[in-house]
Amino acid sequence: MSQPKALFLADVIEADPASKTHHDEAAAELRRLHAVNQELLEALKDTLELLEVYCGDFEEATRNQALAAIARAEGEQK
């Protein structure tokens, strides 16, 4: 599997010596977005698995996991 685009761009931006301060900030944000994206993907997989098993309600812990990942994606710290 090749490197995700967000991480590739973060590496390229960090390697560019021009406007280093802004590039460092952008690289950090790209890495944050990639990490949050991975959490959201895992929460979605867990939710879908439970929905398939129970065909309806799913565990509160899984719901809370999804809500926490969404909150982080929106910039909240939970």
C-alpha cells in the first residue's frame, strides 16, 4: 500500500525550505486530518459491523466512539 496523499504532501511541504513556518503548520494539520480520518473510518467499520449483526440498535460504546471521532474531526478535544 502506498503512502496516503495527506502524509506525502506533509513530507513534501516540510522538505521545502521556503516559508518554513507556514509549511510546518500545514504539515501538522495534514497529519492531524489523516489521523482523524483513520479514527472515523474505524468507528464507521465498527458501527456497520454491529448494525449487520443486530439489524437495529448498536452498543452505546460504539455510538460514543463515533461521536467522539466526529467531534475531533470538527476540532473539539474529547
